Amino acid sequence: MLLGSSMSSIAETSVPVVPRRLPAASSWTLTIAVAVALAALLPLGFVLWATVATGWETAFQLIFRQRVGDLMVNTVLLVVFTIPVCAMLAVSLAWLTERSDLPGARLWSWLAVAPLAVPAFVHSYAWIGLWPGLHGLSGGVAISVVAYFPFLYLPVSAAFRLLDPALEDQAASLGLAPFAVFRRVVLPQLRLALCGGALLIGLHLLAEYGLYAMIRFDTFTTAILDQFQSTYNGVAAHMLALVLVLCCFVLLGLEAGLRGRRRYARLGPGVARRPKITKLGRWKYFCLLLPLVVAAFSLGIPALTLGRWLIAGGAGIWRMDEIGLALWQTLVICLIGGIATTAAAVPIAWLSVRRPTRASRFLEGCYYLASSMPGVVVALALVTVTVRVMLPLYQTVATIVLAYVVMFLPRALVSLRASIAQVPVELEQAAASLGRSPGNALWATTVRLAAPGAAAGVALASLGIMNELTATQMLAPNGTRTLAMAFWALTGEIDYAGAAPYALLMVVFSMPLTWLLYSQSKKIAGR
Amino acid sequence: MTLLQLTSLRKHYGAVAALDGVGLSVAAGSRTAIVGPSGCGKTTLLRLVAGFDQPDAGSIVFGGRVLVDGAFQVPAHKRGIGIVSQDGCLFPHLTVAQNIGFGMEAERAVKEASAAELMDMVGLDRAMLSRKPDQLSGGQQQRVALARALARKPRLMLLDEPFSALDTGLRAATRKAVTDVLTAAGITTLLVTHDQAEALAFADQVAVMRAGRFAQVGSPREVYSRPVDPATAAFLGEAIVLPAAVAGGRAESPLGVLPVDDAAYRGSAEIMLRPEQISVTGGGGNGVSGTIAEISFCGPTSDVRIALGGTDISIRLDIPSREALAAGDQVTIGVSGKAHLFRQ
């Protein structure tokens, strides 16, 4: 019997036509993936439900009023000013660090990513430490640029590394001067990276709470939280959430339209030549000013303010019992959230690599869509659902972990998928032919070999969770006080010195995770 | 008239000399092929002419204008030299029409009209103008790349292994189409290839390159029949190299007494014959006798090793397949034409 089954497996693997191998594993995985997708789409469903439940008339009154108009103007201006500045900054920095002989290019490249280790609301805290009067749109744009430009720098610099320099040579031979080559050949090929990064920044601008609350700049997210804190879970908050979700959809639609359908793959065989490095010559020191100024604003200001408060506060601000507890709670919740997020991503990651069908692509799209919903909407949805349907789950670890899964699943998915794709499917088949059951074969081969990718996924999801404030505040179980929450509570009491150790710890723990993000982007780009 | 003059070009990558003093003159309207094994520096040479890289030393003069001399360098976009590279290098974000019009400075209508004309010229359907490059086959991409380079009416066209990415059948057809177009337009052409048959078929002048130097420059017939050394001979095709005693234009060799192409040389030397000079017949006849030591059938030809009678030397060559021949058979070997003498 045993011999028979292994013989038939051998026969099957030697047939070139791909039969439905491991059907049981496939259908189980699909079921789990669908269940996770349904959970992830809960916030969207909630917004739809809330709109219907509110009724058109009330909804109309709540949406078309002065307050919402003001918030809309703020949001649109914030996006319209921040994204182009980030894009210009990211392209200039990426060109300098990847394609010129700028002294210390590697260092500057790392320093251009490092601001991601500083949570957005800590940037804000640092700036008002220096300029206490900072507020409004100009402040919001300035801080958003330094906090978020790495999201564009990372993909754009990776795209620079992947460009085929032969195309630039070709354009020169067709009579184009260097700047024209950049405009007509290089820039169009950066379009995918620019669109993707700009979308990510746009979604962050819509979702961020702490950064704008601290400088008293009103956006939909801050308004929803204000509503939530004053009237708990009213209809007005629901309708603001609806408008916010619509804004997200506008961004998603814009990006999809601008990106176009086609990938600009390298045509033809062979490996691309190493890119040409432009000699800056006497412009060298002038060019150094850009990364220097950017690093001064994005890293220098947080370092300066933090350092000042830490020195001013002295030993008195290090209340070790409270800090220790917050650190412990943060690490536990990051670990649980990170592992849960990665585990939830395994089925869809496996399906999208091993069984790429229209259904798996659709499911994947659902996850990305769900994660682009702002944390405040996710939290609002989960609060409403737990209170109305499953009260015992309200303000439990399970609920907050679900929120993290919804928000950060794509981070885990990207690293998992990359590492699963590197494990040859023949190993799974070989394990099956040696008598392992389908699930067992998967566990013994692909899962084991994809472990580094899974670890990276856990780390990246944890980075998001550690610096998450909005949903954590709304969903955390009573008595929970993570680093971010403690930091926020102390700055709310204008105890800037007392908040400094928490900010420092968040930055310190985010550093290695940001490094991981940086090296992963290098690896994806093949170097 | 010389259109392109290269003098003592040198280029190092770290400690490796990619070009070690290369000189070449290319006549206007001619076709020159640079042929050599991969890594011999031929692509480096082409990139220097195109202006993509700068030589460490040497000069390039093109149509009476100095392009490179020492530190002086005319940038690539001001040279007016066209290039078609190995994979066509089409811009993936532009349509075929936009690719062809890329280097033209004209109004849109003029560009579109010339793009259509160029499509006819390179033998492609005008309906393809609106396609993206990834919707074309490899051969079509190469033709579009040629049209794009032709659009600027260059006086010199550089071809960097433009046919090597194509299948065998397509390669010959594309090569003929490209040659015809360039000849019709009267454009001087410099081709770089590792395929010696392609070089010999394409060019008026062949430069054989080895380890950063030109081993020999001459007409295709000259480099093929009178190579400078055994290595060049072997690179350009099958060669049978034998020891011989030479005097008065005659060589005493294991294949008998043969006329050689050098009347003055006297002494022992190596001589070379090409396989097509040798005929193998079964049984008796005029010539040297030998025994078939090995034979393997390859379809229209058979690969044989023949041990020459009275010596321990054997020769290896392809002969037309015949039913009768088998290992151990006696054959007679005849030689036509002169043997080539390598002077030592």
C-alpha cells in the first residue's frame, strides 16, 4: 500500500502535465485565505453598513456641511503639497546616492531611509520642541515631508539600480543631451516606483493622527478621533469615516490610472551592465548640501530635541517601573501581532506563488485594499462590531491583533512571497513522493526554507505595530500602556521631558527593523 | 577615403587591459567586421567609438573631426553615430513609432511620416507602429532598432552583435535585410561579432581581435586563406595544420609534396590547409593513402579521423557522408590549391 502510493507519486511527478497535486492542501489553504480576506474587508463592510444604517437624509446633512468642507480642503492641500516635494526630494537623493560619485553615498543612502525609524508623531514632537509655535498646513507639510519621503526614496533608488544603462547610452547615441536623457528615458521608467511610493505616502497622510494632532492641524483622522473621544461612537464619526474611505479610494484610483497597465520590463536577454556613475566634479560639495540638509531636518531635529529633553529631564524622567512595563507590553503585543500577521499571510502567499489563479490574485487585491484603510476606520469598525455583536471581545488582545493583521498583512505578504518563490516546488513533490502527506510535505520543505522570509515579515509587521498609535489607542485592552500610548499621554500633559525616554526607546527598537527594510529593498533590487 | 580612423586606443578596467593599442581605418561606404571570442575587447572598442566610454589613451577621428584625443572627448550625443545593440535596446515605455521618432528633431507629422517610411525600409508592417516593443519578436525588435538609428541619417552605423540573440533561421534573414538596407543607404558600417561566418559573410574588411589587440586585419578571403598564425586560422574555421620542410615554393609534408603560397621561404615550418581543399576517395588513386581510424555519422557529413600512411600523424575533418566508408578502410587523400605557410 505504502509502496503503491509512493510509486504513483513518482509516476505523477514525471508527467509533464501538471495535475491537481495536493488538492486537499489547496482547498484548505484557499478556505483560510478567503476567511482572512473576509475579516480584512470588515472595515469596508462596516462603512457601507454605517452609511445605509444612517439613512441618506442624515448622511447628507452630516457630510455636506462646513466642517467637512474645511477638513477636505486641509486634506487635499496636505496631499497636493507634500507628495510632489517628497517626489522631487526622493528622486534627487536617489540619483545622487545611486548614480553619482557623491562622497559617502552608502552612508547618505542609509540616512535617507533612517527617518522611518522615528515614528511620525515623534517627528512632530521634535519640531514643536524647537519651534513651539509651529501649526497649520505649512507645519503639517514640512513635518510630513521629512517623516515620509523615505517611502518614495526606497522604491525610487531600487528602480535606479534596476534601470538598464544601455537604454541611456542608446538615447545619447540618438542625439540627446544628458538632461534630456534623464527626462525622456530615466524618469518615465521610474514612474512605477514613483506612483507606488506616492500612493503609500498619500495613504499615510490620510491615516496619520499623532503628527497632525500635535501641531493642531485638522484632518479627517484627527476629527474622527476627536468625535470618538467626545461622543464615543456616533453617527457623525461614521460619516467622517465614509468620506475618509472615499478619499483613500480616490488616491487608489489615481495611482492605478497613472501607473498604467504595463510593467517596463527589460527587453531581451542578458544581464544589465552596471550603471554609469556621473562624476560631479566641482559640483560635489554643492551636491553634498542636499543630503546634509535633509538629514539635519529628518534626523538632526529629532536627535536634538530628544537629546535636549533627556538632558533637561536628567535621571528623574527614567521611571523604570513604568517604562519597563510599557516596554514589556509593547514587545509582547508586537510579537503577537507580528506572528499573527505573518501566519495570516501564509495561505495567500503560498497560493499566489504555487497556484496563481484569478481567484488568488483577487484575494491578494482584497488584502491590499483592506490594508490601505486608515487605522482609525479599522478601529472604528472593530469597536462597533465587538460592541454590537461580540461584546466579550471588546477591548481584548484578540481584537487589537485582528486590527494589526488587517493593517499590516501586506508587509508580511511581500517578504513571505519572495522567499516562497525561491523554494523550488519540486522539493514539495519530492517530499510527497517520499510518503509525506500534503500538509506535512509543505511543512517539511517550503515552510522550513521560507523561514527567513517569514522572520522578516514578522519584523516588518512589528515595526508597524510598534509605531501605531491610532488604532492601538482605540482598541487596546484597559490598563494597556504601550510605548506609543505612554508617549502620547505624556505629551498630552505637556510633559515633554517625561515623554522623551519613550520616544528614545521606540527609535532604538525601530532602528534594526528599519535596517532590515533597507537591506531587503537592496536584495529585491538584486544587490 | 577614410571615414573613421582609430589610433593606439588603450582601455584598462582595473588591472585588465581590455584594449591594448588598437588601430584601424575604415573606408567611407565600406563594411568592417570586428570578430573575436567573447571578452577580447571588441564591445569595449565599439563603446569607445560610440562615446559611451572614454579610452585611457589614443585618438578617434571621424570624418575629419577629432572625436577623442587624450582627455578631449566629444560626448556621445554630439557624434552623430548610430548604434544597434545586441538586444535592440528599444525604450520599453514608448511605442514603435515613438521609438523611431525618438532622435528626430521635427514636427509630429513629419516624424510620423518618416517613421512609416523607415518601417517600409526595414521591411516591417506599418500597422506595428502603434505597438509596444514587448509585443514584437526579437527579429522585429532589431529591425525597429535599426530604423530608429537610421532616422538620424548617421554616416556611420555600429552594430553590436545585433543578430546573436536571434534563432539561426531568423539570423540569416535579418542579417541580409540589415545589410541590404545599409548598403542601399550607403552607410559605413562597423559590426562586432563573435561569429566568424557572420563576419566573413558581412564585411569587406575583417579585423580579427584577440586579447585586446588586432591579430590580423584584411579582406575576408585574405584572413581566411592566409591567416597570420595557427590561432587565427583555427578561430576563422576548421584548419589542418601540418609540419613540413619548405623550399622553393614547395613543401614536403605528410600529405605529400604540396605547393605553398610563399616562394621565398626555406626551412622547416607549419603549413595549413582548409578542409575544402582536401578530397577523400575510397580505394586507390593519386595521392597519399591513409586509414580511417574513427568515423562518426552526422547526417550530411561524417566526422573522420584518418591516420596518414607511414607517419604517426592523423588529420580530422568532415567529409560528405557515404554508405561505403567504415573504420579501418583504406582511403586516398587528394589536395587541391596551395597550402598556406606560417612564417616562424
